[in-house]
Amino acid sequence: MDNVASLMHGFSVALTTHHILLMMAGVLLGILVGVLPGLGAPNGVSLLLPLTFSMDPVSAIILLTSLYWGALFGGSTTSILFNIPGEPSSVATTFDGHPMAKQGRATEALSFAFLSAGFGAMAGVILITLLSGWVAKFALKFSSPEYFAVYFMTFASFIGLGGASPLKAIVSMGVGFALASIGMDSVSGNVRLTFEFDALLGGVSFLIAVIGLFGIGELIITMEEGLKFEGVQAKVRISDVLRTAAKLPRYWVALLRSSLIGIWMGITPGGPTAASFMSYAMAKRTSRNPAKFGKGEPEGVIAPETADHAAGSSAMLPMLALGIPGSATAAVMMGGLMIWGLNPGPTLFTDRPDFVWGLIASMYLGNVVAVIVVLATVPLFASILRIPFAIIGPIIVAICFIGAFTVASKSFDIWLALAFGVVGYLFKKLDYPIAPLVLAMVIGDKAEDAFRQSMIFSQGSLSIFWSNALVSTLMAIGVVLLLLPLVGMIAQRLRGRTAQSTV
Amino acid sequence: MKNLCIAAGLAAASVSFAGAAQAWQPTKPVEFVVTSGPGGGTDNFARVIQSIITKNKLFDQPIVVVNKGGGSGAEGYVYGRQNKSDPHRVIFGTNNAYLLPYVAKLGYKYSDLTPVAALALDEFIIWVNGSAPYNDAKSYIEAVKAKPGTFKMAGSQSKDTDQTLTAMIQLATGAKWIYVPFQGGGAAAVQLAGAHVDSNTNNPNENVGQWKAGQVKPLCVFSPVRLAKSDPVFEGKGWGDIQTCKEAGLPLETFQMPRTVWLPADVPADAVTFYADIMEKVSKTPEWQEFVSRTAQTGRFMKGKEFADFVAKDDAANAKVFEAEGWVVK
């Protein structure tokens, strides 16, 4: 109950007109940077950081976290409208969000995405409020083997998800792993796969891959299909937003399950991207009609969005309590904390309770403000689809290339994005899934580091993955997730055979 | 080609000649190139300087900070090579500027950079878990020597300062650790707080949060003199109460990492002077003093010959370890 009292105090710190205005400004800026692929939250936060040097820490962090929420929302917008994920964590939203937009249901898809995202974020913040002390201790139990087990779980839940053939999924994942290993390897300190080519030294950013594979690849396909952008006829009415909101409670199972997955991945080091992929996979697996997924199923939007935001907000806890940033954005904010004279770490909660609880209270308020602001922008964004492709197409290309350039201010990245665009087109034509590639790029190198650190810990023995209750449980869940589709396939084949023999 | 070179040389000479009459000033926005990712030690270093310059209006042009931390920071130095003779790109780093080319083929040489200044020395401390039975460095080293190859030392990256220091301690004392490289000092701090490893050699600032909570404790600092006195951090002990490693009886005295500022090669000499003067002004501001003492670094401004001598000495000491460990790439 102590926490609740502190939170109320936090509200009194955060709830001023000045702060609410900062939140709205932050959210709007965030939507702007989130909508531009490549610009993204980390860049937005680092651009704003110098402005905050002269502010007091509470106002500064409120501005930056609001920008972060706004960027997360903005990232989902482009995923749904143009199949271009603004952030890696909104890749999974494209699977069903974009088909919905194509069917003229953009308003519905956007509203579902924003509302469920708000729900997930709330779930994450409530967890922080109630369990902050416990989570900080729990997170200390995680070392490299546990990290690897969490990544393994994510991969396991995604392989054999159906859709494409499992072999093609593995090929795609393999390409992703190879791309992720380009650049400096932090375990050996050697440079890999750069062919002494300077531009590859920093590795290949998954943002470039995402911009190319999804954005440009999608445009090439659209052009081939006759330069028309479906969904042009979509009617945009404010009442549709409200009607969608009324439908949301029907998906309460998905909301709860996805929040739990998101929170879990947020406080363990999985992070928002892994959370959204895993949540999508679980939604499809537990659905009564999995065949609908990928063709515009609302649950396919709700599941990844809820988990993404639940993970995003609960990941703030390890950052504050342990001083480990859960994401690139969190890393920039941590740098900010230090410049404002705060030391993130276990004692931040006791040293600066006004700051910590002010921040947590601002997460409640910021999310409410963010949901209201973005819902108000839905009709605006949805009407973008009514603009003829001949106009919007070239604009998207320009935005993609600008986005690719802004990731690291390298012109080489523009060519790389173009190359990825061609790869994305070929993948689609040959029916190879793109998602496993992106997943492998985002968490592949972390999984590799964790695995090799574990091997250094155990001096080469795999038994380290069964060495304590925590890691064994995680690995066991992973193995079960990996084997389930196989069991299902065998069962189906057996049933098929008996069916045939009876005929 | 030769003519062109001469022409370019003449042009450069005439520029610096004109500069002698009127000191060099930036004429467009200045880029601060950070050789680490956002939130890293070098990132904080550069951004604090940015905020001090902006606040005190030390020069008129706006400053843009860009992170080029790929390849352990090599990306930023390669960028310096690519922008040869451009005095509007200021590169921030550590001793990795001259040490990285030893251990990996990275597409730049130390000669691609022009030294400007160093502003501080970051310190290294041996830390153990808060509930470990050791209270001084000697007894910990003895325990490691008794069971070679079972104790784990966490550090940031591979073949970087932490592993170099670990190798130095091993060579000097005969102790032997399993070195586990993590992404950064923050991760190494948390792994030690969770008792997954036995020790780390983090900079003060990387472990201060865990020390405050009593999850880790410092044994000794690799500095010739004790750190500056500070407010107590944990149980009445502050930075100034930590023994130096020499006091603790280790046959190894100094290991410090300079926080450095560079320009690309072939920039006008006046530009180097200009930035060195700016950095000197920065190092005298109260904001900088506050940053240095908060992060428990040692403030020490070096430029010109003093800096060059420091680099030569540090370079030789590190190169010896790289040779001994077989890390040098041919």
C-alpha cells in the first residue's frame, strides 16, 4: 500500500497544467517521428535531449517519455496504412493491420491498435506500481543462460507458425541471423562479414531492412498489381472509432493474454519486439480459426499491439531499478538521467522518490493523453489512403529513403534499403515469409551473445541451460513451444490417413 | 596528381597563413561525433560538453551530436578518415582511438586523426559482490590464485580496457580468471550485483548505483593517488576511502582511461588550437567540475605535447599487453 501512497504523491507532482501541455507536445512530436520510418523514437529522443538540459528532471523525463509513447503509436500507424513498420516492434502489426486497411477497414484497424496499445501500456504501468520492489529483485536473477532461454522461447513460438512452409521460415531466419552478425562481435572483439568495407563496420541496421523489405517491397508489388491502392473507398467517420471501441471488450481474452506476455517480456530482457511477435504467434495458435490470421483478423492487430506497449512500459522498470536500458530509446533516456544529475540504479527509488513516482504517475497520464490524441488523428490518417496512388506512392518512396538515411546519416544505407526492397519483392513472389528474417535480425545477435557468454560461463557445457529452476523452466517452455506444431502436424497426418483408409 | 597535391598544399598553407592573422572560427554547424552508442560513457562525455558550450555560449555555431558507435567505436574514427581535413567534425572517444587498430582491422589508422585534447581520466576499480567474504584486494587475489580458472571476471566488450586490465592483473600477480565479455559496463554491474560473476573492473560511475545499494563493494582503485573525497556512498564510505591498488599491495599501480577529443587529419593548425582552447575553457567551468566529481573521474586537462606524451606512454603500455596476449592483428 506504500506504493499507492507514493503514487498519489507522484500524481500531485505530475498533474500540473505545465506538465499536461508538455505531454501533449511530446505525444504529437512522437507521432511525427514515429510516422517517419527510420527516424523513430531513439532519434527523436536524442534530438530533444539538448532542449531538456535546462529543464527540471521531472518535466524533462515527462517530455521524453511522452515522445516515446507518441512514437510507438506513430509506428503502428504506418504499419497499418502502408505496411511500413515505423518501429521494429510494430512489424507484427503489419500482418493483419495492413490487410484490414486494404479492405477499407483502416479506421477500425487503427482504432483497435491504439486502444489495445493503451490497454497494454496501462497493464504494464499498474504492474510497475504494485510490484516495483519484487521485480527489481527478480530481474537480478537473470544472467546469460536465462537471457538465451527467453530468446529461445521467442524463436520457438514463431517457428512452425504455419502460413509458409517451416523450411522456408528457417531459410528466412537464417538469412536474418547472417545479417545480424555483420560488424563487430562483442564476444570475440573481431569484425565479421564486413569484407573490409567501411560502411558495413557498424553492422546492418534492422530499421534499414524493415524499410526496404516492407516499405519498398510492398510498393513494388503494388505497382505490379496495376498501380492501384485498395481501400481508397474507405469511408472515414468519427463514429467508426467509437463503434470499434465498443467492440473491444469482446477481445478480453486476447487483451489479457497479450498483456501478460508483454509484461513478462518487458521485465525479462526480451523487450517489445520479441513480445509483439510472441503475442501474435500465441494469438494465432490459440485461435479457433487460425486461417483468418494474415487476412485482416482484428485479433492479429490487438495481440501484438497490446504486448508491444505492455512490454514497452514495463521495460522502464529494469531501467530505473537496475540501470540497464531495455531498448535503444531507454538508453538515450538513461544518458539524459545522468546529465540531469540522477543515477539510475537500485537506490533511485529511495533517493529520489519524487522523481521516480512522478515519472510513474506521468506514465499513467501520458498514456491516457496519448490514446486520446492519437484517436483524434485516426480520421486524418485514414483519409491519407484516399489520395490516389500516383501521388502517395512517390511520397512514400521519398519518405522511405529519407528514413533510411536518417538512421545513421549514411548514404550507403539508401542503396541498402533499395536492395532490401528487391529482396522483399522476391521473397513475396517466392512465398518466403519476411517476419522470421526481421525477428532474427532484431534479437539474433543478442541471442548469440547470450549463448556464447553462457558457454564461457560453463566452459563449454550445455548443461548450464538446465542448471537452475528458472532457466530450466524457461527452456522447457521453449522446447514445448517448438514441438507443439510438430505434434499437431503428425496428429493431422494420422487423422488424414485414417480418414483415407475408411473411404 | 602531383601538381594537384602541391596546389592543395599551397591552399592549406595560405588558409593557415590567413588564419594566423585572424584566429580560426567554425563557419557552419559543428558535428560532435560520438564513438559509442547513445547512453554510453563517451556519449555522456560529449553531451555534457555540448550542454556546457551551449549554455556558456563558448562559440556561435550550433552543435549536432551524432552517434557512430559501430565496431567498438571504429565507425566514428573511420568517419573521421572519410572527412579528412574537415575541421567541423569533432570526434569524442577514449584511448580506443589509438588502441583499436592494434586488435582489429578496422579501416583507419591512428594517423588519420589529429589529437586535440583530453579532459579527464576515468578510473578503474576492482569490485566484488556486496556479500563476498573479501574486504581487500590482496585476499581476493589470493583466493583467485588458490583456484585458478574458476573465478569469473565480467567486463565490457572484448579486447577492450576491461579485458586489458584483467590481463595486466593476471600477468602481474599470476591469478587467472574466466573473462566474460558483456555489451557494456551497465550489464557487467548487474551481473555482479546478481552474483553471476565474482568481480568486475568497472569505472566508478558504472557501479555507483549498485554500491549505494550495498550490492557490490570496491576493493581498490588503479590510480596513483586516492580518488577525490566525496560524500559517503555506502555505510559511511565514499570514493576517497577506497585504497589505491598499490596501497593494497598489488604489483600494478596505474590504469586509467583518458576521455579524448580528436579532429580528422590535415586540418588547419588554428582549428586544433581553437578547439583545444574551447575544451580548456569547458574544463574550467563549474558544470564540468560537477560532472567530473559526480562520475568520480579525475579531471585532468591535457593538450599539445603533454597530451602527445601521455598517448605515447599509454600506447606502449597497452601494446605490450596486446602482444603478450596475442591479440595483435597482422
